[in-house]
Amino acid sequence: MSLFARLSKVSRQQKLQLFARLMQPTPAMRVLDLGGETNPGGDRTLQFIDTYAWRDKITAVNLSSAHIATIQSHYPEIDARVGDARQLPWPDKYFDVVYSNAVIEHVGDFERQRQMAKEVMRVGKRWFVTTPNRWYPYEFHLRLPLVTWLPGSLYLSAARMVQYNHVKRCYQFGNAKPTGLRLLDGRQMRTLFPQSRIIKQRVTFWPETLIAVGGDGVY
């Protein structure tokens, strides 16, 4: 296992442990997993769906029909459906908890991220939303050092010149396909999730992850 994979594994496990400690889930709680995925053929300690004790209480939403089909195949008790995190069909405060791991940085520009955040806080009584910290000196999607320290959105221009292909496991150079990635910092997360606690999670020497935790009874 590469260093990046080991760090990612520890980070994911820490987030799941923190979720359990702060949200204190019970068998009666309805949980929405925005961007839900499962890893049935691999490490079963990394995805929320694979580790949660009461899967019949999970609703999973993902834009990818392939991810949804995989969830339905392995966990038919889960209400898994294709959907957009910016437009959710449920009434206000329908879910006891909304969980979303590393999704909001992929939905588009800041206005689209704001739309997702509003929907999270609308349908959830409480929420636990994670995203990579823009100011971490290494970007794990792109696998490039310091690139996100460029001002404004210049790091996205740099990313189009060199990207890491996670399927081929190599770097690609030239005018690459846009990543659709828009990273956030702590100030922006506070703007998106007002009256929420922004936790800076650290595995290494610097916080790699920002987590917005808020709602009823969360301090």
C-alpha cells in the first residue's frame, strides 16, 4: 500500500470514528449518505455504508448510476437512488443525520456548493460534512505539492496542465480534462455552514480535512 493510500485509510477511519462519537447513532435514526458508495470487494472499513450497523435506516444518494447499482446489489435494505445533492426530494428535517464525505468539492462553483450546503441543512436535523482542506500543502486528488496555494482558481489551471490518473496510476501532461474540483478552506466552510462547528482533522503535521458538524444538540 502506498503512503497516500495509508494516509487516506487512516483519515477515513478517523472520520467514521468521529462521526460515531459526535452523532451517537441509534437503530431508530434515519441517515442520509450523500455521495454514498460501497467497497464490497475491498477494505470494508473505509466507506460509511460498509461500516454502519443499521443499514435499513440509510438512504444513499449518488449521481453515478453505477455506484447506486452496486449498493442495491450488495445491500438491498438500503434505499439507494440516483440524485443531485443540490436538489433533494425530501421535506425539511426528514433525516436525523446527513453524512457526506468528500463530495462538496466536486459539485461545481461556490454557488453550487452553497446550494448543496443549504439542502444538507434543510433535510437534516444534524449534519456531518467533510472536505479536503485547500491549504494542506499536498493535494491528494491531483497528487501535486503546493499547487492549491496558488491564488484564486489558478490551481485549477495548473491542474489542467498536469494531472494524476488514478486508473492508470501515472501523471498526464498537457491540456487535460478539467477535474471539476473546487477546494474549500475553513472560512468558506463557515460561510457555507453557519452556526456549525468546523473541525480540522489531522493525520500528519497539518489538517488535511475540514468537517462541518452542526444541527440539533451538536456542540
